[in-house]
Amino acid sequence: MIYRNDIDGLRALAVIAVLIYHLGYLPYGYLGVDIFFVISGFLITKINYLESIHNNFSLLKFYERRIRRILPLLFLVTSVSLIAGIILLLPQDLVALSKSVIASNFSFNNILMYLTSGGYWETGNNFKPLMHTWSLGIEEQFYLFYPLIFMFSTRFGTKYIGLIIGILSILSLIFFFLQPDITGKFFLIQYRFYELSVGGLAAIFLSGKLRSTPSINIVQIVIVFLLLLILAGLFKFSNEVLIVLTIIFTVIILLFGEILSTKKSWYFKIFTNPTITFIGKISFSLYMWHQPIFAFARMTVVREMTPVWAVVLTAITVLMSIISFYFVENYFRDKKKVSLQALTTTLFLVLSLSSATSLYLIFRGGVVRDIEILDITSQQNQISANFSPKSNILLNYNNRIFNLHKNFNSSTKKRILVIGDSFARDASNILLESGYQYKMEVRYIDFKDLYTANINKDLLTKAEHIVFSFDNFESKTIINDIEERWKVNLNPNAVTFFGTKNFGSNFHAGYDYFQSRFFYDWTGQYYSQTNQAVLAKNIKLKREWGDQYIDLIAPLIKSGTTDQIMR
């Protein structure tokens, strides 16, 4: 196999785009991940296909290569992130990180992201150190069953390999376009399979003799045309179309890169430039380190990702990547330096330690120290420090609200019914911890059960006051819907709605916690920018509900501004 420097140049383009995107300066830079997928499918298939042709394909060798390539650096990054999280993070953030460590270690962080996040583009993902390992989950799940196609070829011949991969690619592409769930089609393997497999088809096609080779000029025109099309369509095309265009662009470069690699061509000067190819060589390390560094910085010292901070964090990422490239990636890939037994033993120990520690932290509710601001004491630490979910301080705090989904008992206390999602659970905790808690009997209905649980009719009938609070609330029609479904009459004057708690994209409690722990007693006032759409929705709901609306944003607005929220 001839080593192609231009593919390193393509990797560099992909990783640079992703890094700039996660710094907040390139809206569609996430398409770099799609380039990585196609390259990965291309290179993996190229090796496996040639081995199959020569009757030399080995499933064990395939998995050994993948393990040496991916797992040492992955386990290092998850372990370092976990250690940093234990030192720096608040309990809830540490629990979320611990779950991501386990999911990343076992190659299903893409599934965890699908189940727990509202989508890849959520601003909250900027504060997740291991969010980016969703793409490794896709690749590793692909590697589980993709080589079985080549195992099949050892019995029935290599002529069916391309056909099988082609059929699977078409099915995956159809699923991708037919799936209405944007989050699902982004994070799940069945909707991403075609990106890797199309790269595989390109490798199979390139392994044969091309009947006719297009001229360099024609290929260059096609590539430039696709680039212009992608750039021109960034604000017009759908995400699906942009992904497909990016894949076509990548496949064309993989197919005709060798033709373009003449010393006088612009392609040669850009994609085989020594600096660019070096970035491509360390691209895996760059990809693995950038998100933890960016996320921890945002949660500790970076209030706003200014150009200066972007340069500083990028420099740190590059330095860490160079070190890990030479002393982790290259070291563990060298069979002479690290035997298979030493490799598996080391990885097993690191995997076991980081996963067990993460599991322990989850059961503890992320409580590893006294936190005065949260009123968590050492005594509570001791109570929660065991492997029983019932003693998890965070779970207990939230589960006590779910336990309020039961009938009213008191005839003397004010009967309050809270309806909604996590917003409503916050509202419930406010009521339970207020100075009026002994005068109220609080009950709770989760919004997803509002129209299904039979007990709800009794709760709605007996409640003296109803509090609504949930994220995507729009209008008072909710009252009409409830009355029609349960055949009850609600008092419209005995209703309160808690407003949104969306305080801004760069609002994170971890920042203030870190500053107060390591630098000063935080008593200052500084502000974060709030989304204009959130403000508009808040104003609309306030006008609609009037005095029955509890505005959580207005009291925090900086004097003289309309969108600066006090942290």
C-alpha cells in the first residue's frame, strides 16, 4: 500500500473545522466529523479488501489494529477527564461526566447522548468534556460488524463484498433521509453507516483499474464546484444535504487525490504541505483532547470564548496532542515496544479503574467534598458513600418530587398541584423549601403522564391551586386540553406558571463554583448574554398570563439593558 500524504491533509482540514466549530467560530465546522467517517471507512476497507483478495484477512488482526489505534488514547483522555472532574466539578456535573466516561469506555456515548441530550447543537454540550466521543461510538460500533463482511468473503469470494456494502449503504442512506428525528439520525449508527461504507466503496473501486482516468483539470473543476456549492449553501441547504455534499467532496478527493498530487498543482501545495500533513497525523489526538480542554476551561476560567482564549486553548490542545501522538499513539501501535499481552493487560486495568471509579461517583451523587453553597456536609457525604442508589443524594433530591404523585391527604393545608417537567421539579423544591412548606401539601404530575395516569383526575379536582412549569410551554390552551381530557372544571384564577430558567448560553454554575473555591469569595455581579428568542417568548408568556406568571428572568436583567442576565 502506498502511503498518501494528501489524506493527512484532508484529516487536517476536518479536525481544524471541528476545533473552530467547538470554539464557536465556524457554524458548520461539525461537518469535519463526516469527513473523518468517510476517510475511516476508506482506509479500513482498503486494508481489509486487499487482505481478503490475498486470502490473508484475519478478524483478530483487524481488532488488534483497531484496539492499538483507538483505545490507549481514548482511555487516557477519559481517565484524565475524570481526575480533572473530581478536582473541579460540582456534583451534578461530575455525575454526568462519570456516565460519559463509562459510555465512552464501552463505545456507546453516542447512545447516551441520544438519550440524554436534546441534540448535538445544544449549547449545554459545550460544557460536556466527553461529548465528542459520540463519533468514536459510531466508529467502534461500525467496526463490530463491518469486518464480518470480509469474513463472509473468505468462504464465498471477494466479488460479493462490494455488492453487500453497496446494498447496506443504500439502506442506511434511505433510513437517514426518512428518519424525522434529527437527534436520532445524528447519533445512531444505522443512520451514519453509509458515510463510512461509502468510503469503503471508494477504496474497492480504487483497488481496480479505472477504465478511463479523468484529466486533472476536470477533477479540479469538480472539487472546486463542490466546495463553492457547500459554501454557498451553508445558510440555505438543509443539514442532510450539506452532509451528503461533504461526503461526495471527500470521496472525490479520496478517488482522485493521487492524480491531483502533482508538484505544481494547488492540491499538492495545500494537502501535502508538511505543516498540514503533520496536523493530519496528530488529528486523532487533536480531536480527543480539544473538547475536554475547551469544556473544562468554560466551566472554570473562560467566561467568554474570546479570540485570545481561543488561541491559548488551541495552543494547549496542540501541545497535549503532540505529546500523546508520540508517547501514546505511536508507542502502543508499535508491536515491538508493546506486546499484545502487555497492551490488553494495561487497557483492562485502566478500563476497570476508570469505570469502577465512575460508577462509584454516580452512586455517591458526585459528592466528593463538602460544598457549603449547596449545604452538603461531611455527614451527608458519609450517608451517600455506598453502592445503594437509595442513598444517592442527588437522586433522592429529585426522586422525592416523583414520590409526590399521590393523592392529597390533608384537609387543613393548602393543596398545591405542580405540573410539568424538570422545570416543575425545581418549582416543587422551591415550595418544599420555602417558609410556607408547613402550610402547604404539594403534589406533582410529570407532564409525560398528564393525560394517562388515572390518579390525575382526583389530583386536578381536589387541588386548590395549580402550578405549571415546563420548557416548551406556549399558551393557556393547556387548561382547555386538561378539562376536555379529564372532564373537570379548573379555576383559571387559581393557576400560576413558572417562567423559563434559560439564562443564557454561557451561564454555568461550575464557573462561579471554581472561582469561589480557588480564587476569591464570589460576591460580584457579572452577566451573560441571553438568547433573544428566549426573551421574546418570556415577554409573550408574561403578557398572556399577567400576574399569574412568575418571571424568573426580569429580576436578573442588568439595569439599562434588555438581554444581560446576572449570573
